[in-house]
Amino acid sequence: MAANYNITYLRSLKAVRERTYSVYARAQLGGLQHFQLHEDKIESVADYVLSLIGRDFGTVDRVPPHGRWRSYCVAAGDAPGGRRDLVAEHVAQWRTRDIDEWECARRVIDLFVVSVLIDAGAGSRWRFRDSLGTLERTEGLGIAALRMFERGAFSSNPNNPFQADAEALLRLTDADVRAGFQVSDDNPLLGCENRAELLRKLGAALAASPRYFGGTSAYDGRPARPGFMLDYLSRCTEQPKTVSIDSIWEVIVDGLAPVWPASRTQLDGVSLGDVWPCPALANTPTADGARPAPSPSSLVPFHKLSQWLTWSLLEAIVKLAKLTVSGTESLTGLPEYRNGGLLVDMGVLELNAADRERGLAAGGAVPQFDGGDPVIVEWRALTVVLLDKVAELVRQKCGLPDDAIPDMFLARVLEGGTWKAGREIAARLRGDSKDPPINIVSDGTLF
């Protein structure tokens, strides 16, 4: 019986692992078109990751989970421990104004949703100048979003700047985003207009999904907000104060489906989001980045921003809303350029010479491809699987039995971790730009 690669399946977390493992199986047989896999080098990656965990945290159970909250834990010499937690500071201030825990959680979810959706690759030239210092890449994007949030740029309520709602997001202009992110000819942000459009589409998605995001008479006429997903989740609990990862994933994948560009891969006229054809799965040869019409059996889903958002929201849901989340092991590692770059820089993945030459033709210091290029699709698929492999080796080397694995273990390995290792090795090998070994032409919505 033929496999059923339908829309529901391709939007599922199950499909991310199954389809990426299909690509990995081809790689083990030398059947990919753009990469060679050197499995004997995976252990050295795990050892490097463990060395960073030991250096910065001591043990893996002390590593916080990977999520947007980390962008708001910033260096500050005059703070206890030399760091400030900007989210915790806001929550503490709200509590002094008699804001209850549920609304505090809603506000943090509002912030994290808008912040994550604009967290695609910023490029090596962009900087954000703030009282905290000059910031770049994901930290800079995170603080820029926070400052806009504090000013009420995402709120239509003059009495509460600390929210993001459909009305305000729908009227957000390109100029608003350029100003908020300090964009200029001398400080270019990749895909800036696309990020603004993504936020407007978020506003439309919120307004169109009252089931998940409110905005009906039940909410006293208040506009739809990401944070109102908590109210939906509280009605989905199978046990008191417990919610499944599947319920959270439903909100994000179904409720936010209209956010993603319609130009992405489609099936039956429906845009699938972060889903791409991998010609190697269809045994379709490609040359010079050519992309034949995809068959459903060649499609590989990643849903990177959706998973990054899910990882990020889990911390707010657990810490602030006091809900227990079951099934988090269904989430995968994130197929982005830091995790994937680590695997290339440490020799686990080797880009074929012809592709390297093609990628360098644009004149950059490293090979460069757009997000739908078959090179990038193979790279991302292998990254998902290899992060599982590295995490399992870390678990074994730590001597953790199955019944003693910390909650959200993979997220701790990412944070402690593979993402940090990818950044540090990039800075060591390419200190001028700190770019990954392969660059993606960002449209502001993918990485």
C-alpha cells in the first residue's frame, strides 16, 4: 500500500522525524546527491558538546532548555551572577501591579510569538544598538522585539503596552519594523519587509482563529492575542494542569498556518510551510540546483520556526502558567545554520566539490544557496537526525539511565550544546564574519 503523504501528515512532528530519517538512510548508503556522511566523526561532536556543557554548566541537568527566553538572559556586571533575566524582571514588575500569573504567562507568550517569528537569519552586517550594548544576530533580534513590545508597538490597548494583538499587528507597517530594528542602508537586515509582512499575517491568523486565540464576545471584545492560547489549552487538558504537546502543536501548526508564505511548497493547493522536496528521495538527479516538480513522496517537512516557537513557549507554559506538558520528546532538534554548521565544520557532513564550487559562484567567502535548494534540504534533513544521534551519545557518556533523563533533554543539549558549539567553532574558523560554513540566502522567514 502506498504511503499517505497528506497535508495532515506533512504538518505533523511524526513526519519531521520519519522523513528526515529517510534522507539519513540514503546518506548511509552513499545515496545523496550533495553530501557525504562521515558517521565516524559524530562522537567527536558529542565530546565537544559535553566539554562546553561542563565548562558552562557543570552537568546537563543544569542546562536550561533551548528557547527564546535565553535571548533575554543578558550579561550585566552589576547584576547577581553577572546576568539579568529581562523577562523575569518584567514578570516581577507586573506582579507588583496585581497582574495574575495567568495574564503574566499570556504576556510572555505574546512576546515570544512575535519575537520568534522575526528570528530568521539577520545577516552578518546588521547590529542593534541598545543600552545593553551592541547586539547582533538572534540576541539583537530578540532585544529589538522586546523594545518594540515595551513601547506598545504590537498592542492596540493604550492602557497595556505589554501585549501583541491582531488589531495592532494588522496595521504594522514596513517603516515601523525598519525603525524598530534600526534598519538603514548602513545597517541592513535581511528580509526586513518579509518580517513585517509575517507579523501582519500573524495578525490576520489570530483574528481568523478565535478557537485558539480569542477575540470573541467571550473575551469581552478584546482583540485576539497569541497568549489567549492558554485559555484554549486549559480546556484541552486530559488531566488537571496537564496538556499534551500535540495540543500545543495543533495551535501553532493549524492556528498559524496562514502566516507562512504562499510561495512555499503546496499540496492540493494548500501551502505546507517549511516543507521542501528532496530529489534524492525520489531518485531524481539534479544539476546546478535544478528543481523538478516535487512528488509527495519526495517531500521533507522541518517546521523549524514552528518548533523553535514550541520550544520557546514550553518554558512560559510550564514556569508561569504552571502546566505540565507531556510528550515533549516528539519535538526534534532545530535544522538551522548553527546546528548544521557544527556538523559541517567538524567533518560529519562534507559538501560535494561541485556544489561547493556552485555555491561560491556568488562571490561569498563560503558556499551560498537559497533555502529551497536541494543542498539545503539535504543539509537540514541530516541535521535533524544527527542532533538525535549526538544527544543519545551525550546521554550515554553522562551515564544517564532511561528513567533519569532530565525533562526536555534534547532542548538542553541544543542549548548547552550544539547551538553554542556551532557558533563558537564558526567564530574560531571565520572570525571576520562568524558565518556558518554554508550560507542560506534568507528571505526573513526561514532561518
